[in-house]
Amino acid sequence: RNMSSAGPEGRKKMRECEGLIDSLVYYIQGAIADHEPNDKATENCVCILHNLSYQLEIELPESYAHSIYVQRRNISNNDKTPGCFGTRSRKVKEKQQDTPLPEEKSNPKGVESLWHSTLIRIYLSLIAKSTRNYTQEASLGALQNLTAGTGPMPLAVARTVVQKANGLPSVRAMLHVSHPAVKRTAVSLLRNLSRNASLQNDIAREVLPDLVSVLPECVPGCEVACETTASICYTLFNLTQGSSHNARLLLSTHGLPKVIAISISDSNMFSKASRAASVLLYSLWLHTDLHSAYKK
């Protein structure tokens, strides 16, 4: 667990270590099957996998990445598709909906397991069943790592979490836990998921009222809570920016007074949350059909 947080070279060596990832996944599967999701070894295994999933999209060798994302359809020479892991290209975001998703291997080995739906479902199971905060946070954090970026892999993982594995109820429950780091990581995962336009309505329907309910009445007085508040505002920004319906949902759940109160805080120490709330307010005002409702 300590070695897995030793930086890019350490992560690379551990990902390449034959049988290591498979053994960690095997152990966690056994712990869940035996109804023992709270033991220390399971926590350690999940924390290692969390660390090994960090910057995975960027750190995978390009040749290996291309071997995974084999295009399953003929594309003309004139239509240049975005690089499989080229997150820096604007074309990736523009063509997100058109990018073929990777075809999963039925029996993944090694690094392939890190973004496979089997492990995604394991993380969601641990989030729901474990009462150990570090295990919950590491499971959420692994999913947060895997959904960061705009390439095919983050999009595939996000769709699995939201649509295939029905993971939103488990993540939503973590918004209401008392442990601040778990709550912060759950919100960060939702922020990543909410960047995907095709998933925004599903996420808003399931989670937007809960996001509003955990939004504080003003800027909180500690750094972790402040970061969480900023992430909630940016998640709400993603969900409402292109949808008047979702903006109206935020309004009907009494979110507007909270966002206004956070935005007008003049404390430099917590300006991150105030700035995020102001960005959200500006975006909400762009829905001109809601101006009369806002004024009321």
C-alpha cells in the first residue's frame, strides 16, 4: 500500500508485476463473498488498486492503449478520430458521443482489470456494504480516478457506473455520511460523472436533490468542507448548464438561496467555494425562461 503511492515509476512497476492486480481483485472478491467487507486486508487491497488507477489513462503506454481500443468499425481516411488517450485534444470532447467504447475482455488480466466492469461493480459493492471509511473512500477514489479525463476509458467507466451497474444509489448514500473525506470523494466522483452529457439527466434525476440538501447554508469553516462545497457547485453547474429542466429542479429543491449565500461570502480563505457558486449563478441566469421564477 505504501509502495503504490510512490509515484509514476512505482505505479508502473506494480502494474507490470505479473499476478499482483489479479491477486488483489481475487482477495476482495473472496472477502465480499464471505460477507467480510470490513477487514483490514480488504482495505489495503482497495487502497492499492485506488493508487494504481491514478492517472491510468495518461500513464498507459500508447501502444498498449491502442491495442485495447481497437476500432470496431471502418472509418474513412478523411475522418481522423481522436487519439485513444489524447485527453489534451479538443476534438476528444467534441466527438465524445461518437467514440466507440472499448470492448471488454471476458477474462481480464493484470492492468486490464483496473477499468473492467467486474472491478467497477466490486467498488460499488464495497461502497454499499463496507462500514470502514477508508475502504469506502478508496473505492470512491478509484472510480474518481477512472472517470477523470475525456477519453474512451473514462467515458466507458462512467457509463458503467451510471447505466449498467446502477451505481448512483450507492454513491448518493455517501453524500449523507458524517465522514468528511468520504463525502468529498463521493462529490468529486459525481463531478466527474456529470461532465458526460449523455449521463447528465440520469444523474440529475437521481442525485441533484441530494446534492442541494447537503449544500451548506453558507461557506463552511474548514478546508475539506469548503472543497466539497465547491465541487457540489461545479457538479450542479454541469447538470444545469445545458438543461433548463435541471435548472428548474435545482430551483424547486430550494437550492438557489444556498448558492446565493455561498457566492457572497467575502472570506479570502474560502474563495474557492464562493467562486464556484458565482459561476453556477451566472450559468443559471442564462436560462432566460426561468428569470421570472428566479425573481420570485
